[in-house]
Amino acid sequence: TLGEERRALLDNDADALMRSTQAKILALRQAEAAPRASDAERLTALAELNRANGILLSRRRREVSWALRHLG
């Protein structure tokens, strides 16, 4: 799901971004409902991917804001 989210961000695909975000929220709820100690390492890696996607999303938001300002 995080890979799909990243691809959507890189491709500027808003529809795919919305779908991947919904899938990510669902996966997070499932993980929170049944946490396992054996998943700790995997969750740490996924958290890093999520942070990287967040940075990319922030960059995209700044680009959109800049474009809108210059379009008037």
C-alpha cells in the first residue's frame, strides 16, 4: 500500500493517491486491532516508508500552492 501511495505521489495521480490512502488507513486499523510483537521490525520499516511518503506529499503540496499563487 505504501508503495502504491509513493507511485501515486510520483505520478501526480490524485485518484490513485486517494485509493492508496484509504487502503493504508484500513491496513493500519487492522494492525492496531491485532498487534503482534513479532511485527515490530516490519512496522518500523513501514513507518520509515510512511515518513518518506509524507515528505514527498509535503513537497507536492508546496508545488501546488506555488502554482496556484502564480496562476492568480
